[in-house]
Amino acid sequence: MSINFKNELYRGIVTENPIFRIVLGMCPTLATSTSAMNALGMGVSVIAVLTCSNMVISMLRNVIPDKVRIPAFIVVIATFVTVVDLLIAAFIPPLYEALGIFIPLIVVNCIILGRAEAYAAKNPVVPSIVDGIVMGIGFTLSLTMLGAMREFLSAGMIFGYAVAPFKHQFILMILAPGAFITLGLVLAGINFIQNKES
């Protein structure tokens, strides 16, 4: 089975972007995009969990009984989330502190469960792995972009480095309303561009 990774990547980043097109996983999107580094850490965690869980679910797709499909998917996903959670706690404690409860909550992230149900449970292993990678990349890029925007607007910094030529602190953008405002502006911009092209 031939897979065009370029087309798949375009699908994950643009046409089926989990945040900007499908609008899934809004809880971690809004909560962990307070800075670009937090967003990137969460995104990489989701890539790892999504790819590994897609692979295992695809391998077991003909073995798991239909009646216990969702609980079985959650057990597989929870296993990989626990591994990622422990690895981050052991090797990147500051990120672990910053992300807090949102790492374990990856278990119930609709992006991961949605891809398991919609794709991995119906497709062979290699395409499921590719799907996990490209959807994870789309999620990570979107989340990191929102985190960078919020960090810049709130403190004039990106990834902890001062990039604004002026000193300012727009605290609202680091708070919950800032997450909604930033996401709303980005979605409005994407829809405006899409409507203009069609």
C-alpha cells in the first residue's frame, strides 16, 4: 500500500486540522497554550500518544469485540498517556509542572479517541501510524501557533525570548479569556481566507 506522506501531511495540517478545521480538543488547546513552550510540549506528547495508540488499535482492530470497542481504546490510550506522563515527570520537570493535570487528561482528548474510532479501527497499521503522526503534527503546529501568539501578546516574548521592540504586558491574553479571543481571531481569519478563495 503506497502512502503519499506529503498529501497526508497536508491533510493533517490544513484540510483536517484537529484544532482549526475539526475543532476538537479545545480543553487542552485553550488551557495549555499560555506559552509557546507549553503548547509545544503538549503537542509533542499528543503526537507520541496518538501515533502509538493508533498503531496498537490498528493491530488489534480485528480482535477487539465491537461491544467493548471504546473501553478497549481508552485502555490502550491510557497506557501510552501514563508512559508519556512518567517520562515528562522524570526528564522535563518544569514542563510537567506547567502542564499539570492536562497530561493525564490526554486520555479523554477527543482527537485521540476520534482518530482511533474513525481511522485506526478501520485501517492497516502503517496508514494508521501515518495518520497519528500527521494529525499530531497538525495539532502541535496549531497549538504552538496559538501559544506563541498569546505569549507575544501578553509579554512580548516567544519561547521565553523577548521579541517585541517595546515592553508591554497585556495580561488578559495569558488568562482564559485571552485563549478564547486568540482562537476566535484565528478561526475568523481562516474562515475569511477560505471564503475569499471559494
